[in-house]
Amino acid sequence: MDPAQSEAPAPRMSRRGLLALAGVGSAGAVAGLAAGLLTQDALAAAATPADAGTGDVVPFHGPTQAGITTAAQDRLHMAAFDVTTEDRAALIRLLKDWTAAAEAMSQGRETGATGAVDGPYDAPPEDTGEALGLSAGKLTVTFAFGAGLFEKDGKARFGLEGRRPDALIDLPHFPGDDLQANRSGGDIIVQACADDPQVAVHAIRNLARIGFGKARVRWSQLGFGRTSSTSRNQQTPRNLFGFKDGTNNLKAEDTDLLNEHVWAGPGTRSGEAWMQGGSYLVARRIRMHIEIWDRTSLREQEGLIGRTKSEGSPLSGGKEFTSPDFSLKGKDGEPLIGMDAHVRLAHADQNDGVRMLRRGYNYTDGSDGLGHLDAGLFFIAFVKDPRTHYVPMQMAMAKQDTLALEYLKHTSSALAAVPPGVQPGGFIGEGLFR
Amino acid sequence: MDPAQSEAPAPRMSRRGLLALAGVGSAGAVAGLAAGLLTQDALAAAATPADAGTGDVVPFHGPTQAGITTAAQDRLHMAAFDVTTEDRAALIRLLKDWTAAAEAMSQGRETGATGAVDGPYDAPPEDTGEALGLSAGKLTVTFAFGAGLFEKDGKARFGLEGRRPDALIDLPHFPGDDLQANRSGGDIIVQACADDPQVAVHAIRNLARIGFGKARVRWSQLGFGRTSSTSRNQQTPRNLFGFKDGTNNLKAEDTDLLNEHVWAGPGTRSGEAWMQGGSYLVARRIRMHIEIWDRTSLREQEGLIGRTKSEGSPLSGGKEFTSPDFSLKGKDGEPLIGMDAHVRLAHADQNDGVRMLRRGYNYTDGSDGLGHLDAGLFFIAFVKDPRTHYVPMQMAMAKQDTLALEYLKHTSSALAAVPPGVQPGGFIGEGLFR
């Protein structure tokens, strides 16, 4: 262990005053650690390097939004809001308020000027308080605009005539889709990711509170286990099929590939100027029939995926990060990676070279009423243009991928334009309103 | 920081062989930490003291089940199973298999003899694999038997005539109850708690896999933020009203009080011999109307709770753990803690001195379809006898507690008898089948 990392972090204020007040948080955590109290929160806080008091803070400002190439945090709360006001000024006010709140929460601060406990005693608090004493938890809050923000029932909204990006299509129906309308779509989609679910839930909940009277929650989804790495410093996690997922994902370090496949803006087919530094978010709730999967042989499981279950190596040989050899054949003359293997159908070589940055999570939402867990993968991807980077691949998989045909069911869908990052003093999506 | 804690833990096997294979887990985590990779998993593993390679393992065997007085972990997956077989031997086989699996998973091992990847290639794996490479995560698996295991439709099952404990009552209807049948009841209830939700979900999922053909999932519930401390070493967490919750909870250190209020068995009114070392589990899904709460003044919020929002101190003065003074009056002659304050109505002084060990979690399950988050508290309590230790208090609160009347709605309910702990070679609930 690096000795510097065993130093106590400098005490810092977070969630205004409460750390000092209650003796919890980073300073309290170190005390807790010394006393042998090995809570995860204490460890996370205590291990923050002394010279980086913001070790659990992901910067909010930048040319692109946080929460895309940010090393994928462990927990997700994503929500879609329907904007209920039709007033352009009210929408802009909402986006400004949400921007300020997202910035504050990303830094581990409360929302509003007076937070949960320091405001007037006879007014509702400006923060809901359940994150008091918790660290920033690497929170990122990422906003995206659905088609419904631009137009509804064929009519433009908020004076945004002609501003809907061409790439913000209505997704086609894919074979096997079984979409639930009340889990799909939404005018504004917000992805909150953090290492602590209470921090992520607090973020969405306070945006809902701030949006009262202007926006309402259409759907919300928790995710608990990231199913992709977005940094070469992360281990590849496992999905609920028990396989490593996202081995071949685009990573933050792949700057050229990110420019080619993830970032939208001028010079691209989705070239609206206000989308410079933006992207497109695809979210799909994919129910996994895990009970059927669990009664399938290891041979069939590996064949369907095209990788080993233990290490995630391609069935053509090598280790996890070895490139699959789709032409290599076994003694029986058949390709070692089957023609319908998921790794083949999802691979860039089979999809005109397109790549995506995946950022999905495992989910378990109670039971299905039929004796099974309602569990699966909440798929999230960021792409330059869904017309080239999502629709063709998903159409091919929905038609040919045995895994998709027999073990998966898409139960929700959303597509939204991710505006670029915010500069200090700016607000999310401001280019759209110029 | 204690220097001993910055030592690398002794490499240990966990999730059979995979740690060594993939270079992750405790040993890998230390390497990761040295390389500056501050994942929570790495931190949790690396901070395990060198002389306690089992720092993230909660012992499975003992006179009482783990997961009751165990310091409350951060995450919950609870599920209720309906037993579909009527064969006594099959039920006993299931309980034996579940016991073995729970013991293995509690130790960070896979289920079955060959786990996820080491079994015959043409058979379904004996573990589902999504916890490969993860630590034991302080997993506890706690089993409880609902009334439906003893009798259904007025007929005894499994030869258990006359064995249903008197204390395992059918809970009465409480005013305001809005219970969903498909989220309530269940023949066997399993509480899986861990510091990593993927570990807790893996546990329930593998029990469901093992139970195929004998038991099916009736309901399942995730929880993300513990709302009670069960050890004096833990900070009091906050619920989704933003208040500290469970300040006055029974703790593991209160051994006399636990004997008085939590543990069942001979010499008590619920005195069946097989319940020696057992308890009763009450689970209630309590929807919080957080949107209305968030528009309520700080004054009203504190008045309804009877404590300050910042520190959780009683409104009669002092600090968090100061005993409330229910008789103390303010200048206006009114009691500082109102007659309908939650802390008053829930306090032992108002409830014949009864106490409970609470072990609930915050939950957020999507949205309610009406523009709001479906969020609240998944209440869990362990009590000696629900007739004395739950029903009277809940009846009083349902009738008088303004908080309950205006801001809470009970949407599910379950009561189950928690058998005692398991000794090596035994199985859960074996006393019931003697």
C-alpha cells in the first residue's frame, strides 16, 4: 500500500456543516477506522489520499458531461421526467436549477442555499437530507433530452421548432420487443451514478423535488452492479448470466475511438452545433430469463456467449482481452465461436466497425408474479448516432442472436440526446435555447 | 490508521480458485490499491486486517441465526418463497440444500460441489457465477417460516399438525393498511444482507435455483440503505424522510434486553422447544409520500418526528442519545414533544415497555405511475412475540400517529417464525421436523 494513502485526509466540509456536527464522514471515518469499525463508507473516505480531499468527487464542469467516460460507479439511479409546463422560461429556469443542484450534489454539498437543516424553520427544507453525513460518493448526474422535449403530438414545444436533431429518431420496433410504455421514453432522462445508492437516489429525488409543478417522474430504475468497465483501471464485472460483460467496451482512455464512436456534434451526421461534445443515450431494460439460463449446461452457456465463463476468454483461445478469431475452426470443422454466438454478432467486425460505450447495470426488481425474480440488465450505451451505432446492431441481434431470442426480453426503451458538458456559470443544454 | 491494517491480508481462497485465476479479490485488491485504483471492493478487501482473513465473513453457525444481531450490512435482498411441493421429505431435502448453500455463500464460496465453472461441461453449473471474484461481503442468510408452511386452506402441511407456534398469528388488519397480496406473506422468507448488493442478489437467486420444482419466488425486495444500527459501533443512518432512524434501536450489545424482547423459545409465551434461540420476523413495506413530505416545513417535519433533523436530538433537548422527556413543556404550556409525535408513540414508555430489534432498509422501486418515486422504508423487525411486541404498537400508531396517517402507507406485510441457528451438520429448522 502506498504510504501516502494511509494518511488521514484533511478534514473537509461536505453536506454543509454536518460532518463537523455529527463527527461522521471523512474525519469521523478515520476515527472509526482506528477504532476498528470497518464500514465501507469509512474505508472509502479514509483511503482518500491526503492531497486529494476531493478523491470521491467527480468534477461536474467540462466539455462533456460527467457520467459518460467517468469510470463506471457501482450503483445507478436513472429516471425519466415528463415536462408538464409548456412555458419556455419555466423550462430554462428548471434546467438552471437542476444544473446548480447537480453541481452541488456532485461536490457532496446539499441542494439550495440552506440545505436540509439550515433554512427558515417555517419553510420546506431545500434539501431532503438523507445524504447528510455521506460523502459525495463519486456522484455524477448526466442529463439527456428525449424527443418529447422538442415536440409532442406533432407540435413543437418551447419554441424548439426545427431543433430536434436528426439522430434523435423514434427507434424502430425490434423483433421480440415487449416494451412497457410506462417504463419507456420521457422528455428528460437523468442518469445518477455513485458508489453509494443512497447518494444516487438522493440526487434523483432532489431533482424531482425541485421540478415539482414543472416535471414529473415518468419512470425510475435502480441498478446495483455495473456491467461494464469504462476505464482500463477497472476489472470487468459480471452480469446476471454469470459472465464477464463489457470486455470489449470502449474505455475512457480510447480518446480517438470516443471521437469516432461516441461524441456527436458538428462534422458528424448528427451535427447540430449545440450538440458539440454531446452524445446519444440508449437505455433498454433487458429482462433475463435467468431461471431457464440456470438450467442450461455450461457448454451451451459458453457457446451462446462465445466466451468462457471462468475468465471470459474467447472460445477461439487466449485470455480475456485476446481478440476473438471468428474464422478458427475446431476438429469438427465448425467455427469455435459459433455463427450465432453473442460475441460474434455484437462484435464491431460484424457491424461495420461501429463501437459503443456501454454503461449498463444489473437490476432485480421484485418478482414477476410467476414465481421468478424480475431480473436482468439495464442496458445503457452512449453513441455518436443511434442510426449507425445502435439500430443496425440491435436489429441483427434481435433477429439472429440465440441468446436474445431465447433468454432476453426488452421491456423498456428510451433514446435521448445528451447535450455537452456545462461550463461554470452555464446550464445544461443552454446551446439549445440560444 | 492502525499500522496493522495497512498490511496486505494473507491471500485466501474465495469463490473457489477464481481469485487466483483472475487476480482479483483480496490479493488483487491490494495490488489495485497500490496502483491507485480506489474501488470500493478493493478498499474493503485491502483494509481487512492481516490476522483476520475472514474479516468480511460473518459466521454462519451459532445458537441464533446470523443476520439478526449482526451489525446491519448496507444492502438487503429479501424474498418470500411459496413451497410448491407437499412432500415432507422433499421439504427437508430443500432445507438441507439451502442450509449448505447459505453456509457456503456466507463464507464467500460458491454453491454446490463444483460451483459455476468447475462442473461437468454438459450439466448446468451448480452456481450462477455473478459473485465470482467478489468477496463474501459480510453476507448473512436468515430463514423464517410463515404460517403457510404449517397449514394452507385450513389443512396442515408436511405433517406439521399442531406445530404452528401460537405467536405465529395472522396479523390483524391495521387502519390504513393497503396491502398487496402478491407482495405479502410467503411460506419461507429469506433475508439476505451484505455490503455488496450483487452478493445479496446472488444468494437469493441461487436459493431460487436450488429450489426449482419445490419452491417459487412469491415476492422479492431490494433495500439499499440500512435504516437502523444494530451495533453500538455503527452510526445511526437516515431514512428517506431525511431523519436519523433507529436511534433507540436494540443493539447486539444489549444482551439482557435481547433475551427480554427478541429471542423466543421455552419459558416465553411463544415457548415451543424448537424455537429456542429463534425469534419472529415482521416485514412491512411502508411507502413514504416523500413528495408531500418535501413540501412540509422543517418545523412540521421535526414536530411530527419529535426529534431535530440535524442531529436527531429529542425536541425536549440534549443530544441524539439523550432520553426524550415527554413531560417537558415549552413556554406555551404545550409538551415540547407533541402528543402525536412519532418518537412518543413508538417509545417503549408508551408501549408497556416493549422493545424491538429493527433492521429495515430504504427502498426505491421505480415510480408509482402518478409522477412520483415509489420509495419508502422496508421495515424489518425481530421480536420475541408479535402479539405483545408488534401488534399493540402498530395498532396505536396506525390510529394516532400523524406521521403514519398522512405520510405513510403500508403496502405489504409478512410475519414468520425465525428458527434458531444451525450447528455444524444440522439444517435450518430441523427441530421442527423432529
